[in-house]
Amino acid sequence: MSGKPGGSYNDVGSLIDQLGLGAIGYREFGKPKPAAMPVADRPQPVTARAESSAAIRSFPAGRDEEETTARVRPAASGSPLAFTFERLRRQAIGSSVRAPTLTLALPERSAVSAEALGWGRRQRTWAEIFAELEAASRSRAVA
Amino acid sequence: MLLPLLAALVAAYMIVATPLPLEWQALCAVGMVAAILLMRRVRSRPMLIAMMVLSLLASSRYLYWRITQTLPVGPQHDAWDLFLASGLLLAELYAYVILLFGFLQTAWPLGRKPVPLPADDRLWPVVDIFIPSYNEPLKVVRPTVLAALSLDWPRDKLRVHVLDDGRREDFRRFCEQVGVAHITRPDNKHAKAGNINAALKKTNGEFVAIFDCDHIPTRSFLQMTVGTMMADPTVSLVQTPHHFFSPDPFERNLNTFRKVPNEGELFYGLIQDGNDFWDASFFCGSCAVLRRTALEQIGGIATETVTEDAHTSLRMHARGWTSAYINIPQAAGLATESLSAHVGQRIRWARGMAQIFRVDNPFLMRGLKLGQRICYANAMMHFFYGLPRLIFLTSPLGYLLLGADIIAAQGWMVLAYAAPHVLLATVTNSAVQGKFRHSFWSEAYETVLALFILWPTLLAFINPKLGKFNVTAKGGIVDRDYFDKDIARPYYFLFLANVVGLAVGAVRLFTHAEHADTVMLNIGWTIYNLLIIGCALAVASEARQVRRSVRVRVQLPALVRIGADARTHEVTTLDVSDRGVAIKLPEGVRVAPGDPIRIILIPQRSDVWLRGTVRRVAHGVLALELDEMNMEQESALVNALYGRADAWLQWRDTRAVDRPLVALREVARFGVLGGYRFARWLAEEIVSRLSGRRSQSHPQAQSP
């Protein structure tokens, strides 16, 4: 396998995501120097993106992967091996194990009531009940 | 407001003080236990507090009964009975006070979050990083210095200082090489506290971050802590947890690393968080940031006691400063390597806390709030457990072996009162602190240390000036399996005494036992004690450390090149240490032990190749040993292994939450194991001594 080291790696982003510190406004000082993977026998020159030493980063939950891999993505997108770099870039190699989070948009559970279904409740007196029973028994007898 | 409180107090008094006959007390006990088990199902903070209240009521009821109805006074008892009974009662009162204070301390862990720093980093303050060292080897200190240099902070506002009390030439050369200050002083007065105070005079940063020489910070440490101090000018201290990536002697010798929370987890995971609610989080000597003006106001780090850290924050609190605890592990270090080093460290803490209790008693000191008084007092009084623990381990022997009437009550009645007291406290503690301390392990930890801290705490309490600072040994290894006889010796006698007590009790029970219920109760208590002492003996069986370096299990992206093959492979690590790495072998790659290999850890951030040699290849796993590294390589390794911002976040999450019965089974298993190992060792010792004596009395004839 050859090409640039792919995928994103972001320990600070992981810290912020796991602890819900989206507004912390973390800054990095000290430029990371991503490794260059030589291709076959020919080492590829690396042109890193220039950036300030105090780039402000804020990491809201669910951040865009484009942003996280900005540092390690080579500027030479016109390279014939760009498709390989793109494939590797999409591979996320996390340093922390996290179970996948599923968000199921389930409707809110609510109790179903007869009134809600439009079934009216009619209170009957004992006299009415017995009268109906009597009527029912007479009708059977007739049948 | 007053009326409901009064009504509650009256109700509580009635619950505590109403005497009941055995049947009704048994029903009351069952009711209380059933209630707590039901309450436990509701996971909420108010319910936890309700459980604490119920547990305290049960314990108060037990103690009230003990004091008013079970003391052996009267013509049928003698002074010996009263003496032993008083000892047990005092031990139970101590345990009750610790339980009460503990509940108050942990009633509402604050869970404070880091505060963002100002948007303009030109407003960020200058921070001095202090790394004190005395006799630790340079190889222990190097990673801490390299990680400190990689902290995410403006370079012109970060000053790293190695405070070298050993005044060593290799340290000076190393500091010069990496570009940090090497601060020395002409003497070693007041040990670490004096070392830091001397450095305070030579520096002027607004904040001071202190790391023990083996506590390696993550790169996000300052940004997780300093914001809190900038947002609130009254905050004198931000403390973070002490996290250990190597097993302590309990974890190593019992093989419970990352399965059972270690001894320090309760304090750093819960108690300090609870202290924060009461504004009582205290300085622990490392992994903290302090405000220089607060330190200067109290005259620097306290030097009168050997736990200068807690003493310092006590004084700052008394002056009206506040403190904060950020419960996020942002630094990690080595745990004590051997049981004797562990015991030595705890003796120092116990001595120091007893000294502070004597010199600056938190109940009497001016300027403290009530919550601070309780939290500090509990932290200090916790270390007085030596004598009470010994009393609990020997009390049933007073009845079984000496026939002393320690509790003047029928056995079933004792059970009916004591059972809810013990069970409710166990269940409540499990609910409150189950993530950080499994049930019954407190007894094991305290039993191992009880005999050793008893005398130093007593001495320090009587005369605080007696006692010296013992640096805890770091960086050594246990190079063979052995039974630490020195540590275990006191427990031989305890174990044997309890075995004898058990035997005598069994004989009494199966022959003529007059009070069979009391005998059975004491036998049960003795069996429990034997399991706990057995666990202590199991800890004394030191397990050999297979490797010189501690391996951290972590999945990191890496690039490797193997042998003469120019291809670069993307891999994932399985574990990493300062001397080696284990990786999943890439598919289709052939490699043999002895092949040279190069590796980059986290290639997205680093382009530094580390050189090494393949040591083992098996089952799809390749283990390599790293060659000697230059400074750049060492720094890259330190940053990848220890400096990641999220390096230690998930260690707590991988453990099972406490289940008391499971925990009891585990402790019992170790107890049986420890007892068996001790019995086997004892038999071997007896046999070898006897055979040694026989060969001395009948020497074999020399062959011509």
C-alpha cells in the first residue's frame, strides 16, 4: 500500500466531543508535521498548507470531516494519485473506541385515551343495565 | 422552615431511639433493607441522598442501641469486658462519623467543566511549569519535560523549569539540551516544599503548574485548567486527577488492573468532585495549577508537615481563596511499583494528614466554611483507620478465645440491629461510589495498610514534629515473584489468630455452645475477617513484572516500513511503551524476528521515524523493540503515547460498575487464594527449617 497517511486523527476533537466542550475554543500551538508516504521508489514532495500558529478551532458536536482533515490533506490535488489520497482521507482511524450512536427519530409515546379516539363514555345506571339484560334475554327466548 | 425541620428531627429520633423486641426489630430490619433495595433502582441524585439519609438512620439506630443497651456494665461483667467493649464501640463510632462525613462529602459531585480562555491569546497569562525532582533517575523525568514542552500554550508564555534537588550534572545537560531551566538550591531543606518555594523566588509567572517528575501532562492540560482561574480571580488552585497508567501493587498482584477500580479512583473520581461542591477541593501535589499571588499570600508551599500539598490549600481556603476540580485526567504517571513502596507512600500521607489535623485542625481553624471543615476533617480522619480496622479484625476473637462479653446482647438481636446498619451502608455506598470503588475493597485496602499507618499517625498526632519526608520510589521494577514477608508478617499473626478463633468457635458450637446464636455470629464475623486478611496476604505475593517498561494498550494510527522493503504500510497499534510497540501485522507482509523496522506513530501529526527491531511475530501481531532514540524521536513517542488530549479519557468507562455480591465473591476468592498461599508458604518454611535443623544435627559424612 502506498500513498499519504489517510484519515483524520484529532485527539483534541475527540476530547471535546466526548466531554461536550464545544465552546472551549481550543487553540493549537506548535505545527504538526504530517508524514509523507513515499510512492514506490520516488518520494513525493509534500507541500503543507500554511497556517497560523494560533489557529482558533471550535469543535461543535458532529463537526465536518473536511475541516478535521484540512491539516493532513496535501495541497497537490492535481497529482495522478489524488484518487488514492482521497480514498485514504475518507478512512477515519480513531484513537479512541466509541460505540456508534444511533439517533432514532421515534414519535413521542403518549397514552391513548378513549376520549382522544373519540369514544365517548356514557355512564349507565343499574336500572338501564338490568333493563338491557332483560331485553336481551327476552329476545333470545323468542329466538 | 423550622417547623418541618423540627418535625423531621422528631421523626428521626423516634426511628433511632424506639426500642423494639426481637421480632419487631427483625421486621424493621427487613423493611429497611427492602426499602433501600427499591430506592436503589431509581437513579437520581435526590434518591441517592434519600438513601444516604435512610442508611444514616439505620446506623444511628444501631449505635443508639449499642450505647444504651449493650455495654457490659454491671456485676456480671468485669473490667476486661468493658475495656474490650469500649474499644469496639469507639471503632464503630469512628466508622459512623466517617460514613456521615463521607456522605456529606459526596452528596453532590459538582462535575465542573473547563472554562474557555479569552479569544485573544495575547491576554493569556505566563505559566511556569515546575517539575521537582530529588533522586529519580533522568529516564523517569525526561518524558515529563518533553511533554511539558509540547503543551498547547503560546511559546513565549510557557516556561518549563526542572527543580533539581539532586543537583545532578546529567539533569543540567539534559535541560540545556532541550531548552528548559534547571533550577537548583544549595540545600534540601523542607524537601519538595522547600524546593518549590525556592523556585517561586526565581520565577514570576502569574500561574504555576506543578507536575511530579513522572506525571506526564497531555498537551491540552493548560487549556483545560487555566480558563477557570482567569474567569474567577478568587480561584487559587485548579486540581486535576492523578491518573496512573501502570498497575499499583494491588492491581498487579491480584491481576485486577482495569477490572477493579484502584485505591486512588475513589478519591480522584468522586471525593474531590464532591469536595468541589463545598469549595474544598485540595491540592494533591501534582497535576495542578496554582495562582502565584495566593501562594505568596500564605508564604509559599507549607513546610510544617509532610503532606505539604493539602496543608497549602487548607491555608489558602482559610484566607478566603477558592479552589476548583476539573475531573478530566490530563496527566498520567506511574503507580508505586512494589507493595513496600506503596505502603511507604501511604505512611507518609497518613503521617502528614495527622500532622495537619494537629497543627491546623480544620474544625478550629478560622476562615473555613462548614463544608470545608467537614471535607478536610474527613480527609484527615480517614487516615486514622489503623486502630479501628485492627479492632474489627480481632473483636470476635475476644469472645471466642477469651470469653469476653463485648456486646451484652443476644446474638439474634445483634444481627437484627447490625444487619440493616451494614447492609444499608454497603448498598448506599455501592450506589454512590460504585464506579470508583467496588464494595468490600475498602476493607481490603485498609487491612493491608492498617498496621503500618497505626504507629506513624499516633506519633504524628501526639507530636507533629516527629516525621520525615520519604520520597516514594518510582521507576523500579519487581524482577521476580516473591512473598513480601516484611509487609505480610503482621498479618501472619492476625490470620493465624483468626484461624484459631474459628476452630475454637466451631468446637464450642458443635459441643456445648450455651449461646449458639452468639457463637455463630462471631464465627461468621471471623470467617469474613479471614477472607479480608487472606486478601491482604494475597497482595503481599508480589508478581514479577515481565517487562521493564509499562505498556499502554492503545490503538493509534501508524506507518511502518519493514526491513529492506521500501513499502510503507498503514497499521494500527495494539499497545505502546517507551521501549516498544505492538501492531497488527499488515496482510501479506512477511517478517521475521530480528528484522529491522521503522515506525511513525500518528503520521497525521508527526513525520519522525522511530527505528526498532522485530522481536516477536505471532497470531497476526508484531512486537517491536525500539532502538535508542534521539531527542526528536523521544519527543515524538512521548507526544503520541502520553501527550494526546484524550489519552486517558476512557479508562474509567471500561470497568464494570459495582455489584456488591459479585464484589464480595471476588474479595472472598482472593481471600481464599491468599490464605492458601500463606498456608503453603508456612508449610514450606516449617519443612525447610526442620530439614535444615535435621541436617545440622546429623551431618552427612564427607566423601573421601
